[in-house]
Amino acid sequence: MRLPNFIIIGAPKSGTTSLFYYLKQHSDIYLPVRKELHYFSYECLEKNINGPGDKVTLSSLCATKKEYKSHYEAVKNERMIGDVSPSYLYFSNISEKIFSELGQIKIVTILRNPVEKAYSQYMHLVRDNHEILSFYDALMAERERMELGWSDIWRYAESSLYTERVKKYISVFGRDNIKILLFEDLVDDPEKVMRELFEFLRVDTNFCCDTSKVYNKTGKPKSSLISNYFSKPNFLKTIAKKIIPEKIRIPIRLTMMNINTGKKPLMDSMSKKYLVEYFRNDVIQLEKLTGRQLNWLS
């Protein structure tokens, strides 16, 4: 059977969900019903499940090759077959495992201002009623949480260091097979970014997808009741999984979470100052790697 010939590896909170739904509209592209299978990083993820909600998240991922293949049984004549799993960038050492199983495929990564990405990742867990610390306190607790075996989603700053991870994929797949996108470009001109991506994937570039909807927003939850229902285990959700097909259930969840997400508060100045210095050298190295001037820290 046919398996993915392109993968979007991350970064988290950088537009991967929007890319997933935009690409899904193209008739030459197949994507499974579920985004974020995380098959290739499963062994890494299962070693760190001690944070709030980590075990629940792990239970929804692909643990076996058989399960992974099952998500691609519906592939027909599509030219490109994809997997969108943002943890693949963080666990960049799995690039060799991906190459071993899938061969010379196309790799896409979308990167975001790391200061904003770290804060958005934090607000994602606030939205899901998992994070209880202030942003600055959470940044200060990051090392301890890592040592306690909390998952990568809690590593707001450390997981936002991009350069060495991207270099690892380049060393395995070659520069010509890596497409580096920027979240800020996706926000400013989504149609242009999608045309570039279609060209990289060698599918019809004249196809116009609907990019008007923004997916997986972060912010404070308007209702803790709704947030808890969708982000934590409960009896009603267990029943719903048994009677409502996944292809219907997932869009409902996304829509309800978007409706329930309020405005994101501004980042505090102390956290911003800390992160600007934390990321400075990595951003300089990334500018050299991409050949682009990144005004992220100005």
C-alpha cells in the first residue's frame, strides 16, 4: 500500500493545523482524517507522560505500524500523501527512522517567531485547563518539568529552538527536499504560501483553496466546562467516540474549541525579555541557514 511521500514536521503552534485543512482541499493530495498521528515519534513521546494530560494525549496517537497504515487505506489516485505531526521537528533524531521506512520523501516545516510560539504553546495549555502557572513561572519551571518527565508540549522555550533540528533533517533528506515556511508569511499572504507549497509538492499550483478560516486558536477559555469536556477524559466523550465517526467528531471539536477560545492576553515584559535573549543566537543561526532576515527579536 502507499504511505506518505511528504511530511509536515512542525513546529507546533505555527500554523500546522491550518496547513493540514488547506492541503486537504486539494484533489491531488491525500491526508488522513486525523491530524497528528505521531507514529514515528511515539517511542520518544511515551517516555515523557508525567505532565497533566500527557497520558490522555498519548492514548490518541499511533503506536504501531499496522495502525499507522490503517490511516492510509483510503488512498486512491492522489499524487501526494501526507502526514502532519508537529512533534517530528522536536525529536529530530527520528529523521533517520522516517528515511528508513519511507525513503526520500518531501519534508515541510513551518517556523514561527519563537517568542510568540512559546507563548502560544503556553496559552494552548491554559486553554485546555492544564497549565496553572504564570508564563514567567512556567518558563522558570521548564527545566524541572523536563527532569520530571513532562512531555515536549510543556517545553515552551526549549522546543522553540529550531536551527539544529532543521539541520538534522537537511542532513538526512538533502536541502532540495526540505521546504521551510514561515508562520508570519502564512498570516500575511496565505494564498502565496500555498502556491509555493503546491509547487514544492509538484501538484497543480492553480488550485485555489479556501484559506479564510484560522484553525486551533489559543487564548483563555470562555467556559471551563466546555474546555474540560474536550481536553480531559469523561464518560460522555467515551460514548461519543463509539457512536460518532472520527471524520465528524474532529471538526466538531475544533469548532467548539475555537468558539470557546477568548482573547489571548498580552505577554508580560519580563517573559519577553527573557525569551529574546534565550533565542538570540538560534535566530542568528537560522537566518544564515534560510538566507532570510528574520525580524523576530526586534
